[in-house]
Amino acid sequence: MPRSPPLLLGTFVVLALALCPIDWRRVTSPLPLAPLLNHPVAALTRQSLHRLQAPFRAAVAAWFHAHPLSTTTPTDPDHPTLTPDSTLRTNNMVSPAGFQVTKRLSKARGHANHGWLDTYHTFSFADYYDPKYAEFGALRVLNEDRVQPQRGFGTHPHRMYEIFSYVVSGELEHKDNLQNVELIRRGDVQFTTAGTGVAHSEKNEHPDQWVHFLQVWVKPDNGYLNPGYVTRHFKDADKANRLLPFVSPYQDVQNAPTGEQSATVLPSTIGVHTDLYAYASILEPGQTVTHKVRPALKRVLSGKGASESSTATRRRAYLHVIDTHGAVTVTGSNDAQVAETKLAPGDGAFITELGSHDEIVLTNPTSDKAEFILFDLA
């Protein structure tokens, strides 16, 4: 039976009272209703609603953490979901003979500082929404978080996505309903296949050190996978002045069981159920690394939970400079005439129109080390 308008209005009023820290006696005291509002029953109701404010807001925050805002914007497999506008056209660096680089400034990311959590969102997430930044291929969430000691995200559910945390500094405690309990530190990558459903918590249990980490959500080709959990450690020495692959597709990209027993396209990497590669690098001053674009992965997308089939002949990449120090310039090899783009800490770049023979050239022009993550995806 449909809810009546009075019931809906009453529900809205109760939620407004619970969420808004307003002294309603002061607001309405000039009105004839003031004596009624000062009645003991009304005072007791106000006290109860006040006690509900904090847990209600915490529940809302946890829900948004587990359910980022989505969009119905259609996805073109050959192009990013960025809607061209004057700002993007101004920041694009492209030539007819090369690929396209669209700079994403750190300060332009979504940002929220909750005191215990200082977080930046590359894509729409929680109360940050921009239809130009809904997703990028299979890349759905890229958050850069700093969490206060003795605080964190309580137990909350996930499904359909594959999620990994890349720890920059500090330590993060992971617990989930698969009975995994682990403390991850600098160099660790913790990877969860949420699949049909998983619940976990992430907390900084250190007494006095903040934790700084990236959290990335990837949309797999098949969302209806069995939940799984993998953690790997990648040494800084292996990232020095090179691109170290740490995530690559499973060879059976749609149906491979999550875990070390399933073969990946690149050895010694964590497997993901879509055509996506992730690389980490720590560039010393003046050093350069070159990434040769990966060939498209042959896969058949069909059946329950499978993403739409892609026949893209062009690939894309996303570069994120971790918000610490240094900088990275992006350009093409000599035969790809791409204007140089410089990225400061926290900046990113959407790289599109990549051909199978293109090379992305990355250089650190500063006197400090620069750490970054590069995604190569369909």
C-alpha cells in the first residue's frame, strides 16, 4: 500500500530533527507554540533526538563509504567518461600524432576532512559527485586517505567490486567475515574480491601514527564471484627507478578463483578479473621510466554479472602521483608527439587514445623522490 503524504512528511520531519543540531525552542520561541514546546514530554523528545544525531551520522557515513554515488552516464569503451567542457579542453595536452593527456589537479579532487579522516576522491564518492568523474573504464574509486591513530572504518559491506589498499605510510588493520585479520604496512597491498558479498573493517590501531593509504575499487568483468582475499608485499627497492607491476589480469579473466593458485598474465602479481594492470614506481631525481602500452586482453564477456562486451582498439591509462613529494612529467616517446605535462603531488592524469605501439615516458624533474601508481586498462 502506498505511503500517504502525511506519513512521508512526518518521516521527513523526524529525520530533519535528528540530523540538524538546532535549538528549536530558540527558533520558535516568538510563536504561540513556545509553551507547548517547553512541555517536559517535548524536552524529553528533544534529548532523545540529540542522542541519535552522532550514531545516525556515523551510520550514514559508513553507508556512503560502502556505496559510492553512481551515475547512469553511458560508457564508451574507447573513451573516458569525462564530459568535455572548457576546463578539460584547457588542460588537455594532445597532438594529432599522439595520445591525449588530461590533467586532474589534486585540489580539484573531491575532499572531506572529518578530523579523524582526511580524504581525497579522484572519482565521485560519498557526498562528492561530479558526472565528469564517475569512472574511467573499470576504475571506479581512487581515494587517498589519511586516518588518525585509534580510528578507522567500522565493519561495512561490499559487493560486486574488487578493492585494494596500497599503504604509503603507517599501518592499517584489516578484519573481515572471511576470518582474515591482518596488519598491513608500508609496501603491502591488500586485495579483496567482494563478489557476492563481504564485510570488513579497516582501522588504524597505532597509538600515535597516522596511516596514509590509497584505496582503489575496480569493476570486474563478472561481479558474481566468490569472495576472496590476497595480501602481497612489494619492496621499495623493486620500485626504484622502474615500473613494478603489482596487479594484472587473471589468464581466465572472468572466472578464475581469487588467490595465488590462479595464473595471472604477469608473474608475481595480484590477479584481477578484468583487463587492468597496476604499476608502482619510486623515481629518484632526474630519472625516467617508459611504459609500453599493454595489448588488449582477449576475453568473452557474457552470462550473469558480466560487464558489457568491449571491442576497444584503443587503450587508456591513469597516472596518480602520491601526495608526498617530488613530481612527474608525462610525455610520449620520440615518435609520439605529445606535449609534456607536469604533475605535482596529489595530481593525476587521464591518458587516452593510446595505441598498441604507444609508449608513456615518465620523468622526475625535481630534487625529491616521487612515488606514483600507473594504471593501464581497456
